[in-house]
Amino acid sequence: MDRTNIKNIFWDVDGVLADLNYAYFHFLTGHPNYRDQYQDLKWEQLPEVLPIVPEYGALELKTHPEHGAEMDRDFCADQSYFTNRPLYPKVIEVLKELNELGYRQFTMSATFDVEAKMAYLNTILAPVTDFLTIECVQHGEFMHDTAKIDRLRECYQKYQLKPEETILVDDRIYNQYAAIESGAHPVRLRCEFTTDLPDELAWIPEFENVEAVKDWLLAK
């Protein structure tokens, strides 16, 4: 990838800009439907409760072996847990710096409750909404459906973007494929719970935080 060619950045939200694992932990240990079972859960035990599916590569409530769909519904229905995902450190500062350098920036978030997610994003990203375009898409039945590919393609047309000048920064493995299929360049964010990329995607650059992505972009 020629980084000097990159002009557009699509940031995934959960696991990239905001700490979804934080929300999951407090949901499991605090929600009345689950706290009796998980009140003593330790942070490092999250993958034991939410086994990581290979094509996801990150924690998802829906992977709980017994109550995944129910947990996901309860999580989305309770705003005190749904919105309890703080931004990672320096997210606002990095986005502002990249804006000053001329990058066009978007969020690309897939969810089962678009209205609630948009409200959350407009609140938590308020300091950068003067330049950051927020895009939110409705997921289908499966997390790895074509929703994100389709929305990326729609955005290229809507905002007159060239896919080859665009990166998608995401933590989910299935969205690396979405970036590639849409013609953009995939970049992956890692946290302590993400699993390794499959061998066929081992060439994708991986970083621990958005500041590292910025440094990589600027190291021309």
C-alpha cells in the first residue's frame, strides 16, 4: 500500500475508537439478568464467557453459547449499558490532527439499533462532528453479512471517494474482507482480546491504538 496515496479514513467505532469490551464487562457484571451469574467475573475472563469466533476475531455478546441472542437484545435495549463504551485515549486529539493534515474522516458503525447508535455517536464524538462524517448501518441476522461492504460502496459514491485512496480501520476480521472487497485498504486495530489474523490476511498492518495508525500514516 502506498500510504502517500491515502486521503480518506473510515474508522470503525467499537474496538477502534470506543472500548466495547468495557461495556460488555459492566453489562455482564451489572445487568439484573446476568449479574448473579457474573458478578465475580474478572476482566481477563471475558473470552471464557464470550468465546471468540475465528471470523470475528474479537469479543461479541452473540457468541455466548447459551444466551447470545438474548444478551445482545438486552444490551441494545438498556442505554445505560449500550452507551457505556468510553473513547480510547487520545481519539479526539488524533482525529483533530488528521483533519488538520487534510484527511477526510468517517466512522463506519454497524449495529442492530441504528437510532440508538447514532445518538450515542453524536454525543461521544461531539468535539469532532464538525468534520467527522458519521455513518451507521443496520446489521442483518449475522454479524458478517454484506452490510458494511454495501455501505462502504455507497459512501464512495455519495462522497465521491476513490476506494484505492481509502483505508478502513477495524478490529473485526470479517470487516478486513469487507474493506478488500469494496476496494479499500484494510488496517487492523488490536486489543488484548483480539485473535490473530488468518494466514491469508497476515499482510494487513496491525496497530494497538489510533495514535499508532496516525504515526504509520505520517511515516512517509
